[in-house]
Amino acid sequence: MSPLLPPTSDAAQVQGITEDDIANYLVQTPGFFERHAALLGTVQIASPHGARAVSLQERQMEMLRERIKGLERKIMEMIRAGQDNEVIADRMHRWTCAVLLARTPEALYRAMVQDLRDEFMVPYVALRLWGVAAEHAHLEWTQTATPDVQTFAGSLSSPYCGLNAGFEAAAWLGDGVQSIAMVPLRTGQGAGQCFGLLVLGSPDALRYQQDMGTEFLEQVGDIASAALARLL
């Protein structure tokens, strides 16, 4: 009788034993390999790295090495993600400082459009406001948002990301825009009154996708809204 089978005096009883029965027996009998230590060196199983057979201990070591390599890859991915997040945080910090330092509407517009484009390497950026105070109503970027755009922006509860499906706001960016992100600007966070739209565009159709996270864009929208609200 095989040493891996539970002891029995009736040979007929062991003929119907399955691999699951053997596995359950070994799990429930932790002292088995202590009593049969020689088996660990004699059991031969196929190696995944070739046609040769290896001992059970060697196979266990291979499995452990594979798990360690998997953990190392995950750690490296976490490190790279942390480094990427740090770079984004630094860029956000510089852009926020530029916004806070802007003293005139013209300087604020440059910070919103040019600095945002340069810091985050966005090919196209456009900004439009409406309902601003009379002394700012002469600015080009406070005049050209049509009622349809204003209604659309007001309907956005969060930034829109996706392909450019011929949106009117995409015309502010020029030609060649394949994907677009539109960030509504509101008085206060949440469901405040919408008074503007920040539009980001890219010739890459995959840059802004419908299933991408919008947390970063929401932060950009909150900062832009807080800074631009002074023009109302």
C-alpha cells in the first residue's frame, strides 16, 4: 500500500480514494511528513522550467522564488506609481502657486491656460467664462460661450472625458482634437452655479477616455473655480 494512503485493513476500501481525499488527508495530518521524512527527497514532480523532474523540496523552492519575483514586481510598480504621483503633486503645486500669484485677469488667464498646458503637457487648453462683472465683460474669453455651451456645462456634475464628438466647446481648441476633457467651473464646491468651462484637448484619441478617473480634473476645477470666482 502506498505510504500516502491512510492505513486500512481492507484493500477494497482504498481503490475508490481520489486525489482530493489524499490532499485532505495530508492537510488534516500535519505530522505525516515528519514520520515519513524520506519521502520529501524521493517524490519527483515535473519542473515548469523544463522536462526534468525535481524533488518536492526543489519544487517548493521554485514556487517560493516565483512568488518573491511577483512581489518584487508589485513593489516596483508601487514605487513607480508613488514617483509618478510625486511628480504630479509637484506640478500641481507650481500651477496653484502661479494661479495664486496672478494679480490681473490677463495674468490669471495665462496661468489657467498657458501654465496648465506647460506643466501638465496638455496640447490644447481653452477657457470660457460667463456672467462676469461688467469691468471684465470686454475680455474675449468672457464673451464667446453660447447659451448651448452654458447649458451643457451646467448639466455636468463632474468633468467629462471622452472622444471629441463634435462638441461646440472643442472648436475653441482648433483642429486636430481627438479626445477632450471638459471641466465645469462653479461658485463653491459641489452643486454651485456654473459660470465657466475649462477645456483640455489632445490629438491622441486615448488621452481622455470615458472610463478614466476624474479626481485630478476635479481638483483642477476646484482650484480654477476658486481663483476665477473673483471675476464675477
